Amino acid sequence: MAIVMFLLVAPANDLVCSGVTRSNQLSALESASMAAAQDISTIVVNDSHFGYIALTDYPPTGKATLAADGQPLPVTGINTIYATCRQEILLAKLIGNDILYDMAIQDLCEARRASSSLQRVLEESLRPTGKSKVTDKDGNEVKPYEHAKRLFCSNLSKISNSGSANTLTLNLGWLAGPADSATAIPHPETLARIPKGGKFGQNYAAFVDVPIDGESFFFAGMGMTPSLVDAQLFRASDGKRICSIVRATSTCELQTNVQTQLLTGKKTLRTECSACAEPQANQDTSIPGILKITFSNGLLPNLKSLRQLLTDYQMSRTTTDLYTARGGDYPTDRSVLKTDSSNDQAQPLTVLVARGLFDWIRATHGKARLDSVLGIIDLPFDDKSVQGDGNPNFPNLFFEVNQQGNVEVSNLLQNPFLDQTVHENQAYSMCLEGYRSGAVAWTFTLRDQVRNMGSFSGGKHAGEPLVADTINWCELPYFAGNAELATRRLKGAFARGTSVMGTVDGCEGGGNAVSARSAIFSDKDGHILPTQPRQTYYSGGLAVEVKFDSPVAIEALNGK
């Protein structure tokens, strides 16, 4: 009997040890998967179309994400890119404009290409044999597999009798279950066309198709904090979804007792288990760019709303060339304006306005309410609801997105964007006879600073908006601003959590004005920030400007 008990107790002891080993192994895997998931969210890729991209958003404060002008660029999360593309299509359909729709589809094609490229980089970083160097926004090398392996082995080594780890494998995939994308759906929801199962709370659901107009949209799974997720729901990449879930798998072997070997014929017991984690999503803190529409010498008949600028018959029959600034900012860097190679033929003014409107919509990063954008399309330029103390007969209109996603329209008496340069690789067009009214012709001008994005194609400023001459204009009464209004529009010291110091240095705005040339940013305690953010991070910038001015008698233009 004693021999039988001995033969039974020894294997039972091995099974207990195996269970303890598995528990310790799982704990170590959980730490490894969490570390790898968070690591891959910091990897930044410089995309040819969108600029710096990653799984999640980062503000323009990186040491390595610099434009040619020396200022840092933002990093745009892939979910933000897809949410923006989806909103572009939504608005194009709601507004009923084919030019907007075609450009939205082009953007979506680029988003799919960019997300595939990003995923290849992330997958490579999780391989033990991965040789491609990847970095974060500050240029620090990111090594997810090495980090996870080191953490896994360290945790196991602290536990006695834990066996030896044969393998550690990291895979990138998605979840076949409810998951959050941490990316807000557009509002109001009645216009957002979200199918059943397409949302998670007030966010897009991750890993499920949220289609619109026959186009599929998948969002990556992200959490408000790095977190473990159910490993049983893990699925390998299928070529459609953006994968963001890291699965860590290992096999451990435990040396068995002689008695166990006699009973089972096995010298070791193998335990295999997995743990999965999702990364943390950062908030998109970018300030939506400004759309500026100006009638310096008075409103024109039949051009009293954005809708009319998009549909006016005379403007649709008037064509002009679209130019791009080459060799630097025009004209300050001795650059030249060249015909846009992608549009060799002169284009109708209505098409140019649509292009500018699209680029402004894209620059808002999907933060604007759908109904609010629709509202400004038909809002009369001289509407009494337009705030500001500018002359309603000579409107200088600023379209800005506030904290609630509403587009606020202000008619400003003073213009903080006196700089008339066209950024390198950005679009410009002028037509001296852009619009005829009676015996007078008006000049049409389009200046689009956000047409081409990123350091590859966006030029010196990488497609970032034009900074105001007065950096803190949003807070100054001279420009009809104040701290409360600036905060509501996501701008200024309270919204940004940083202060700006400097001198007037010839800019307008009064004694408290700070020129962009002298601006230095500090924290709330007055300590200068070690890494200065991009200047537009404080008060936003001018994305697109449409202007009608300089009325001239048609007879004079014809030399009569």
C-alpha cells in the first residue's frame, strides 16, 4: 500500500507544480503582453501622404518629428485618420458635392495604404528576428520584443521551480468580441449612419465594419489605459482589420519525478498559455485649422453663402490655374509658383473652392459636428448670428471648431494673419476676373496651406496651418478674443496647459501681444518647456483662405 501511495503522490505533486508553474507563467505573459502593446503604440512611421502616423495620436512636441522649419509635427493616430475619412465621405454626401466625394475616396485609399504600411512595421517589431529599426516621436529606438522577453524572463526567474521557458512568441491581431476604439463617433448620431453593432458607448466599435456608401471602415482596438483582454477572443490578422492586440504565448517545460516518468513515460511536463493586451489611446489635442472667407471690398450678388461659392453658375464657367509654391515659401524664400502637376488644366472656381473646403474639413480631424458643418454651408455671410465687430457688408469671416464640435463663425475687424506667403508645396490660385458683377470684375484668390501633408510632400512646414503674426491673438480684445472664448475653442493658456512669453516685436494686438517671432512656451509655473511645441499648438492656424477683393472696371481690364 505504501508503494502505491508513493507512486500516486509523486505524480500528483508534479501536477501541482505544473499548475503553479502555469500560473506564474501566465502572470509573466500578462506583463510581457502589456509592455509590448504599449511599446507598439509609441512607434512612429513617416507616411508619404499623412505625415507622421502611429496607432495613437501625439501632440507636436517630439524631438524627432520635425519639419524642415525646425518645429515639431503632430503624430496622427490611425483611428483619427479613418474617422476623418469617414466624416469626409459623410459630409460630401450630405452636402451633395461630387468633388468633395471624389477627394474623400482618394483620402480613404491613402488611409488603407498607410494603415497596411504601419501594420507591417508593427508586426516586424514583434518578431525576435526583426531587424528594422523603429523609433518613437523623440527618436528613441523601440524594441517591443526585447522589452517583453526581458520582462517575461525576469518575472519567471523570481519564482522558484517555475520551469524553463522554451519560447516567447508575440503576435499582432484583433478581437472577435466587443471592443472600444477610443475614437468618438460623429454627432449628431442621426446623421452619422452608424449600423447596429458599430459603436461602443459613444465611440466607434473596434474590429467591426462601420461602412458608409459601400466603403468599409475598421478601427483599431484601444483603451483609455493599457489593459489585458480575453486571449480566447484573439484572432490573427485577416488583411482587413487594423490589428492592435498583442498576444504573448510561451511554452514551459517542468522536469518530472522518476515516478511520473515511470507512469507516463514523460521526462517533462509542458505548459502552454497566452495573454493578450491592448494599448492606450491618447487624446487628439490638435487644434482644428481655420477657414477664412473674406470680401474685402463688399459682398457680391449671388455669392452670399458657401453653398453659392460651390454652385454659382458664373464661377463654374470661370477657370484658372492652380499653382504650387516650389523651392520654399512664396515669395519670401525666392521660390516660384508652378502649375500643379496633378491638375495641368485650368479648373473652375467652384472646384477650387470645393478643394479648399475639403482640405479645411480634413484639417478639423473629424472634430466638427455634422449638423454644424451643414449649417455653415448655407449660412448667409451677412447673417446677424455671426459674431464679432467686423462690418457685415465687408465680412472677414473666420470658421473655427469649438470644444463642443460646433463651427463658430466670427466676422473680425482685425486680421491676425497678415502674412500673405504661400507655404512651400502648398496651393495657390488667383483669377483677376474671378467674378463679374455689372461692369466690375473682382479678383478671386485661394490660399490653401494644408493641401499636401507631411515632410515628404508637404514642404517646409509639412502641410501645417499658417501661424498668426500675433501668437496669442485668440486671447486679446484687439482681435475680439478673451481667455474664456479661447478655451471654448480649444486654444490659449487654459486649454493648452502652457503659457507663452515674448515681446510685441512689431505685431498688432496691444501691449499684451506676443509676436510669433519671439514666442517662447513655458509650463503653468513659468518654467520654459525643454521641447518647444509647434507654434500653432497654442492658438491654431490658418488652413485655407478664400478671398474676393480689388474690384476693377471691366473696361479697364480690357484696356479700353
